[in-house]
Amino acid sequence: MITFLLCVAALIVGYFLYGKVVEKVFKPDANRPTPAMTNPDGVDYVPISKPKAFLIQLLNIAGLGPIFGAISGALWGPSVYLWIVAGTLFAGAVHDYFAGMLSVRNDGASITEITGKYLGPAMQNIMRVFGLVLLVMVGVVFMVGPAGLLALLTPEWLNIKVWTIIILVYYFLATILPVDKVIARLYPVFGAFLILMALGVSIATIANSGTRPMMELTLANLYPSATQKPIWPLMFITVACGAISGFHATQSPIVSRTLKNEKEGRWVFYGAMVAEGIIAMVWASAAIAFFWNKDGSGTGLQALLTLGGGNSKSVYAICTGLLGPIGGAIAMIGVIACPITSGDTAFRSARMIIFDWFKLDEKKLNVRLSIAAPLLIIGYGISLINYSVVWRYFSWSNQTLAMIVLWTAAAYLATNYPEKNRCWLAAIPATFMSAVSVTYLMYAKECFNLVRLGNKGVTISYAVGIAFALVFLMLFIVRIYMNPKRSLELQSKIVIGRKH
């Protein structure tokens, strides 16, 4: 219990201390007009209050990742706590803040266009395709996941397929209607359930610490021994949204188009990520306490692995086991709200990327319909594929996108501020995530599958991952420090996909 409380305290204190450092580095300007104030269009560019912007950002990013991902990360034991805390404060929140604020500084541009501005046109085109694929996969994951949870709480005739179609209809409306008509109105209700869920599960876990003790910190790999998997890089990919997630970079521009003041950025972007880190801590600690030696057989977390890690079954078991039928149902609604409020904006972000790419006018309903309908039809088709397969590809592409966005932030800092040492705020986590992403690419079965070679494959994966991270770092250093007069900020200007 002590470790859990200290980690939550570290996240809160980190927001006030390191969050202030990040804000100071970026230098938000309260007198600089934001996109929502200069060119409101009644669809995406709509000024809203700071509390509502925070809530929308939190619900946009807090999908199944900090729940399913954190529970799956719990399979490695309390070592996951360190990744959640350090990843959130020094990587994830930095990533989210710069993704949002760079969008504010560039007329609300999507992350794909921002990447192109600071890393060049080749990376821009890669990101356009990569971002669209990721967002559709996110929409699918956050469509099937809540459908499975709802199916557990409703009559048999309301099966997963029926709930998937119902959720799909809501996603369609959220994708085409103005942001203040559906999303901004429903999110306070979803947010209330989200808070009740997090409080209920955390209080119940602490209250039950006598029968299900909360483990204190250990760096030991507690993954069930019969099928043990290494912490690096698998845990760092598995726990994405609770530590760092590239998906958040696709969501931040939605809120960046609604801010009234640049000074709101730390509260909205950095703060929402810290809140998500706390949610991930709640679920990781609850899963370890709930499943560790639950039956007294000494099998450790095997019971969690038997359920398949983080999924609707394990969430249902934790909620009902800790809170009973009624409390469990309330907590489940909060869990369901998380993915739904991320899936709807995933498809909306995909629509925004296409509009920015082809310079379409978002004010025209028929144009929005012509893009939204095919996106959701494709999403429904992918939803018929095995869920676990989609989740694995989502996890890797998610962290790879985070890596690219951090390098984008590092390039921005290095080329637009005279104090070039500012860039290391983003360059260090970018290098780390490069190693994570490439190592996983080499190791995982769904990628190059070097795991089939046993220990030799693991060694090769580690070596390749570290080598590529160092190469990326050297390329960055050469580009920034060997060309001191080059300013990407002045070199190109973005014209995003709307008509002024």
C-alpha cells in the first residue's frame, strides 16, 4: 500500500514541479491569440472553458490503455509502477503537452502536418498514412472492447455484435457533428462515472489489503514462470496509454482548437496525462493485489494470465470481486466510458487528418459525411478480426508514433530557441522510446519474431534496438548542432485543411 500511495503522490507532485519546468521551456504566451479565438468555425474551432477542455482531453486519451494495458502490465509485478510514474512525468506528459501546444502554435494543425513541418515532407507523408492506420485501429479496439464489457452486463440478445453496431452509430455522430453538440455535452456525464470508477476501485483495493495485500515495490520479474516474458521491451509496449501513448498526439489537436489561452496548456495537456497515469496506477495495483496468490496455491499472477491479462473478463472480475454487484456495475460503466470517449474522437481525428491532408472544408456536412462513412465502415470490417491481434499491432504502432512525436518536439525546441539544451527535454525520452519501439519490432512474434531464436534472438533484439536509438540520436545531433543557422520554423509554413 505504501508504494501505491507514494507513486500517486509522486505523480501529483510531478505535475506541479516538472510540469512547470516543461511549461517554462515552451514559454506559452497569454497574449497570443489561439486558433479558437482567431478563426472559430462552429465545428472544430469552438472556444470552451478550461475545465471542460481538461475533461475532454482526459476522456479522449483515457481509453482502454490505462485499464487493459495497466492490468496486462501487472503481470510483471510492481516493477510496472516505476514505468507508469517515470513514463508519465518525463515522457508521456511531455509528449502530450508538446503535441497540443505545437498544434495551438500552428493554427490547430493535426499532428501529421506538424511532424512534416519540423521533420520534413517525407516524414509528413509517412505520418499521414501511419496516423490514419493507427486511428482506425484505435477506433476498432475502443469499439470492440466496450462492446464486450456491455455484453457482460446486459441480456443475452444484446451480444457483442449488437453493441458494436450501437457504438458505431454513436461514433458516426461524434465524428460529423460539431464538437460542442455531442462530445462536450456528454463528457461531463462520462467523466463522473470515470471518477467514481477510479475512486471506487482504489478505495476497495486499499480496504481489502488485509485479505488481498497490495504488494510493495520489487524489480523482480513476476510474470508467471511457465511462460515468462522479459520486462524489456514487452512491458514498455504493453503499458502504453498509462505511461506514454502516440495516440494522444492525435487527440490533442481536437482540444487545441478549443483553448482560449496558451497558459491553459499545462493544465489541459500535461495535467490530463498525469490524471491518466493515476488511473493506470489504480488498475495495476488493483490487479496485482486481486490476483496475486488469490487461491493460495503459490501460482502468483497465473490467475490473471489465465483470464488473458487485461480484458473485459479480468476487469469484470476485479470490479465485482472488490465492489460487489452494484458497485461493480457502477465501476464497469466508468470503464466502459473510457474507451467510448476515446474511440469517438479517434475517428474524428482520422477525419481531421484527411481534411488537413487534402485541404477540405470541415464546415460542409456532405464533405464530412463522405469521409466519415467510409472510415467507420472500414473500422467495422477490422472489428471482425481477432481482437488480441489488433491490440498487439495497435500497441507497437502506438509507441512508434510517440517516438516520432517526441523527436518532432525536440526538433522544434532545438531550432526555435537560442538555448539548444532545451531540446533534451524531449530528445532524451525520444531516444528511449526509439530503443523500446525498435527492440519490440525485432523481438515480437507479430513483427520480425526473433523470439523464436531463444536467448540469441533476445540479445539481437536488444542490440538492434539500442543501436537504432543511438543512430537516431546522432542524426538529431548532427542536424541540429552542425547546422546552427537552420530554422525549420522559418523554412516552412503550414496551411491546414480549412478555408479561412
